[in-house]
Amino acid sequence: MGVLLILPCVTALVLWFVLKDPKFSRIMILMLLANIATFYQLYQFKRVKRLLIEHNGKVCGNCLFPLDGLDDEGVCPECGHPYEINQTIEDWRHDLALQQLLDKGGSAS
Ligand SMILES: [Zn+2]
């Protein structure tokens, strides 16, 4: 995955050096920014996925505060967002297709 993202960037860098054409430097900068944005998204996705598995999907949909150990219904103590725990888990499953991951984690209580 990372190779697929970096390859166009390296290609632009090589073209910039070989052809000495300044337009490749602009393309390279745009690709670098796109790469950074993509890696950031991947990092965030993995972070959220890890958090959801760790807390069996019981994580605030607004601020990612862990809701396990709290009432099944209420407001998030961190951000005040109202939640209903079964709906929150369903929303996460729907949003990130985490069905298998949450099931793999064990207790689907
Ligand atoms: Zn919250």
C-alpha cells in the first residue's frame, strides 16, 4: 500500500532531476501533500479501529471517548453527545464494516 503511494512521488522526483523541468517539482509537492494526507487518514483509521476493538465498539461516535462501563444510554461524559450503546455499536459496524473485527474480539455483550 505504502509503495503504491510513494511510487508516483519517486517517479516525479526522478523526472524532475532528469528533465530539470520545474513543473515536476510542483507535481511532486502536490503528490507529497496527497501522500501525507493519505497516510494521516490511514493512521487515524487504524487508531479508531484499534480503539473500537479494545472497547467492543463502545466508543463515543462524536469524540471517541470509551463508553464501556457506563450506562447503556446517556450522554458522553467527555463531550455531552447523547448515546444509546447498541445503536452506537451498530453505527460503528455500519460505518467501518467492523462486524468481523468486533466478533473476533469475543464478547458481543
Ligand atoms: Zn463523546
